[in-house]
Amino acid sequence: PRGSVSLPFVWLLAGMVIPSYRRSYLGLTNAALYLQILLIATIIALGRGQCRLKDCSAQYSKESTHLTGQNRQACKAVIRFKDCVDGIDPSTCRGDLTYHSTMTIIPDLMKSYCADTRTVTPEVPTHTTESSMCRWKGTNNFRHCGLFGDPHLRTFDDTFLTCKAAGAWPLVFNEYLAVQVTNVPLTHGQGATATSKLVVIIKENVPCTEKKMYEVRSGSLPNTFIDGSRRSGTVSITTNIPGEHIEIHIKHIATIIIVRQVGKYITFAIRMPEQLIRSRGMNDIQLCVKGCPESERIAYADFLVQTRMEGKSSEGLSVRDNFASIRDNAVSKCRKAGVIDVYLDSCVFDLITTGDSNFTKAAQSALSDMKLLNPEASSLLRNRTSVFEQDNVVWRLIYGNAAPSRTISRSTLFYQLMIVFALTFFIRYL
């Protein structure tokens, strides 16, 4: 039919062009390389469908943005999310760890949001905190994970990543605890996202605690669980700064969670025994354990080059034409905030892409939490220059992937144009 690409035609064109033009390095000219990429993409597109998990996640994020706690609308949003995920053909998501992890966390969301709110369960008495059954008996080897900013992720094994990861994602998931984060695109962020919602589900563990859920969304930082309580057995919430900083202590698993509201954004940090971190299987994805998938990761320079640096800074300057000025201003603000090492890089990146000074405070808070929860790792941080001050990064950000003087050879350009013309003719008339 018209408008569709014939697979045999692509194979024929590949057979005509690829053998004829070779070079010693990869055995391919640019034209042949582009053609092979097109060929692979065509085979993939014809051979399998797409995993639609992102669509389900985005819809759930949109529906649940303004819903809080156990109510009928929140329950309906979770049910629609479940129905959407259940409607995905599992074969299209084979090997997708995010899909498999989502399938495991949905039952907990159903129990938390769809429980009958008319039934009041008495709290577990606080004296159970003294019970020997509710004392952590595992090893005292602890690991830290943090999420903040655009968002930047420090995993339990101290890998530092910057992720797109829009929609709902599991941060932590084990037999005691589940944490899910929702990231939304920023209207002024050139494709950047930020955390708008965080849900902590502490699973029932008799006699140590009943089930508790904590939920925070952009603009509000509650100092209680969604049922209005602050304590259940070995679990408690403490308020450090009202509306800005709370901590959740889960003593029977020796875990501390820190949640902050910085401007409109949420930051998260957790300290957990390594023994619990390694208890889950290899087929699930927890951002804190495995990081965000490769397809969701952002390389600073690549991201800014791909977005063409067309944005404006908070001072209204063009990013590309005034990069040095914008960079210097961002570095100055971040250094005044006292952030160093990868936290300096993330702070500068967020200011360049959004111009929002709240991200400076987010990086500052994340570094403070990291020093508190993981002092050994914090001692390894260096007070170095930002990666954005390195010459090779500056060159790429201003000129892109190639030097300004580099040109395409006439022969390469000719073959590329011929391929484009042939494909266009075939799609239009055959």
C-alpha cells in the first residue's frame, strides 16, 4: 500500500549500496551505515510491537496528580492503571525490567489506595518497640540512595545518574517496604523532569507495625501518615522543619527515610541495611538498586547538544550564544551553596537547563542527607571543578559534536541524497 516501506525493497537497496562503498575502519561508508540503521529499525518495527507501559504510567501520573490518600477517585486511578498494564501484551515487554517491577508493586498500590477507609484499625501499641522480635538482627552494613533535582539519582552502590524517567517508577521494593516516585516534565526545562509525588508503603509486620502509607506531592509535605497517625510500633514520623523536612524511622529494619520539599520539588534519601537491598531477585527494577534504564539516562553534554541549547536562562540569555556567562553564573551560585563533586555538576546542569534556583537548594539538601546517612562515602567527594568547566565539554556545547570547520565530503553527501531520493520516490509512488 501507499505510504508504507517495503522490506524487500530495503534489503535490495542495502545489497546494492553496502558492498560497493567500504572503508578500512568499520567497512562502511556513512551512506551504508545510515542504510543499515534504517534496515535494522525497519526489521524491529515490523517484527514486534512496543511496550506501552510508559503510556499507562503517564496516564496514571496525570490522573493522580491532585489526589491524596485513600478515597474513591484515588482508588479508581489505581484500578485504571492496573487495567491499562494488564492490557499490555506481555510479549512486547519481554526483558523490560520496569514492566516486571510495576507488575509486582501494583498489588501494594491497590491495597493502599483501595482499602475500606471506614474500617479503623487500632494502632500497634508502642511498647512493642521493646520486643526482641522487633529489633534488627541483621548486619549493620548500611547503604544510601538519594533522588533529587532533575532528577539525579545516587544508587545504593554509589552510582550517580541523571534520568528522564517521566511517570511512576519504583525506587525501593522488598518484603518490608515499597517506595514509588512520580516524575513530571518541567514546562521550562527543555525535556527535563522533576519529582512531583512520592509514596512510601510500610508493609504490615506483626507485632512490630501495622501497614502505614505516607504520601507527599508537590506543594505539600505532610507530617503524618495518610490515616493521620505519626507512629505505629517501631515506625514513626518526626518533623525537622515543618513543611520542608520530615524523617520516617522504621526501626525493625533499621531504615531511615528523609523527605524534603524544596520549592515545588521533592527530594528523597534512604539508609537501609545492605542485607535487605540484596534480598530481591534480578528480574525486578528498583531505581535505587539498578538505576534508571539506559534509555532513560541523560549525559549532560549530549542532552544539551541534542536540545540545541535553544532555551533561555533566568536572565533571558540564549544558552548557546552566552554559554560561558550562563555557566559561570550557575557555577557561582552552586559553589555559594557549598555543593561539590557530582552534586556540583548536577546543580550546574539544573540551573543551565531550567534557571530555577530551587534546584540549587535541592542539591544542597541532597548532599547534606548523603553526609548524614553515608558519612564514609561522603568523605570520598572532591572539591573539584564542574564538568561544565572542562574545555572539551564547552566545545561540544557551543559547536555540537563536530568542529565548526568540518564539512561533509561531496561523495558522501551525494550518496546520502540519492538514498533519501530513492526512498522518498518509493514511499510516494509504490
